[in-house]
Amino acid sequence: MTLGRPLRRPDLPTAGARWCEAALPERSVYRFLAHERGRLFPPELFADLFQPRGRRSVPPQILAVVMVLQRLEGLSDREAADRFAFDARWRYAAGVADAVAGEETASFAATVLVDFRARLHASADPDRIFRVTCGLARQAGLVGVVYGDSAYGTGAHLAWLNEHGLVPMVKAQIPIAPGGRFAKDQFRIDLQAATVTCPARVRVMIRPVHHGRGGGRARFGMVCSVCPLRTSCTTSARGRVVTMHPHEAQLAAARARQRDPAWQADYRATRPKVERKLAHLLRRRHGGRRAPVRGLVRVTQDFKLLAGAVTWPASPPSGSTPPPAAGGCSRPDRRSSSEPHLRDDTRPANTLKPSKNSAHLEDSSVSGCRGDQPP
């Protein structure tokens, strides 16, 4: 099967496109895809999925648009194919608002989506749609800051964020010690000199551990037996041992950052928005916590597609000036009373009645976002 190309139509507004332009709000995901699909999904983005010769496929640009809307509305492949065939908004978003029966872009079987998804999964770049989303979000100033609770403040995750140039607005766990004794942060750790100084001003060397993962240990040994602060530090007969994490530098920097009052104010103001957006992504219409596919790789790709689709309406159209970044999140715009609303008495005859799962798409926006987690 060879790569299908979108039909070359004159750039003239058709009846279906004119109706959608007048009826849909500015922040509608349908309007966004209609205007930006050529920039998001050019034919060359999917050229490696097809052979140079053979029967032409349904244009992958159309299939990519359908997959995005399918994921947002939580539809099966059969339901998505039906929605594309009969819903004017979907056809407007795909650029075929007025295709008629018999044309190659008028409709397709549900198995076409299955085949396209399998081709993506088997390719060398299965996350290409999410990659396009990240590029667009960076242009819009929506990527660069990652918010999360202490579950995302591990050393490995902080190192991954630092490697990708992302600002970690995540909490790192504060060290504690049993019985209220001296915690690790009460020791002066000098990673450059590979030394640790205890509250009693005793300095020992950090010895590397031999399991190949990095890190080390500082053992105070018999020095603790004569220390006047022993009861406040350790009960071990072998003395206090301070363990260095392989990513100790990232953890120490994160703990230092989160002591800043400005950091704390920004974190308290923004993190709830992120949590609400995550809860929104896990609502039943998006599948909840039940993945619609099987396999870790497919589940990861599916959720990345959803995250990217929710982010797109917050991105500026091509040629416009990107808005300033606001802590990695965007505030939703309120619809003004002058914006048109979809009404049953103005709906074309070939349009399905919007389901309760699609009403939110007519004015979708992002209230928070979180960076991708390391593999």
C-alpha cells in the first residue's frame, strides 16, 4: 500500500466549512485541526509507513485527525469511522467537509484505523504525533516547566528532567531519621571533595559502593562511640552511616530550591491546576484508568496521543505570536456571549447530534500540563 495524498481542492470555502467556521468557537479543537492539520501532519511525516508502489491508502493526515478526535471522545474504531462519515465537525477538521459518497475521502472502514495504528506501532518512530505536539507546545511557550508531587521527585526523574532542559517544579522528599535524630540534611555533604561532615564537625570520606550504580557511603565508625551527640545521631554500635544516592546532586539542588518562599508560592498556586488536568484526562469519557489497548508500549502511545490532543487548542495558530509561558500551564478563556452556539435547528442534515462525550471539545483548553516521564 502506498501513501495516500489529500485531494487537491481549490482554496474556496465550501458550504460545510463556512457553517463550521461560523458555528464553532475560536478555541474549538475542530477549528484548530482544520487550520493546522497541514502543519501538524504533513504527508512526509508518515511516508516511511508505506511502500512506494501499490494501492493508495486513506490519506494519513485524515487518519491522524480522526485518531486525535477519537481519543478525545473515547470512541471505538467503528464509532470513530461513523463519526467521520456523518459528523460535519469531524469532516471539517479533516479538510473534507463537503466530500460526497463515492469519493475516496468520503468514508473508510474501521479496520483502516487498526492498520494505521499497527503501522505506527511497528515503525522506528511510534511517538511521532506526540513529538509534533511537543514541538508545537514549545513554540507556544507551554513546555519547559514540570509540576508534580514528591512521587516525581526521585533522583532518576530529576536527572532525566535536567537532561532534557526542563525546570523541575516537583517536591523532593525531605530526609528523616527515626526517633527524631539527626537527618541527612543536617550533615554537610561536599560531593566535589567527596566528604561528609557531621554535626559534631567530624569529617569522613565518601567511599564508592561496588554495585555499578554510582553513589557511595560515609561511615563514621568508632568515632561515634565517644561523640557527645551520639544519642541524637545513632544507636548503632558500628556508628552512623550516611548513604549517597547516585543522583545526590540533583536531590540536594531540589531540596534547596523548595525552601525558597517564591518557589513554594508558585508551587501551591500551580500544582492544583495540574492535578485537575490529570483528573480530567482520567475521566470516563477518556477511558478512565482502563486503557483501551494492551501492552505497555501501546498504552504509553495512547496516553501521549490524548495528552497532545488536549494541549493543541492552547497553542497559537500558525503565523501568530506565541503567548508568554505561565508556569507551564495555560488558563482557559471564557466564551463570550457573542460567540455562536451549536443549535439543533441549525445543524446540517448530515451531522450527528453531539454526544455527551463530545460537547467539551467545542471549547477545549488546557489548565495544566506535566512533562513526559522517563522511560
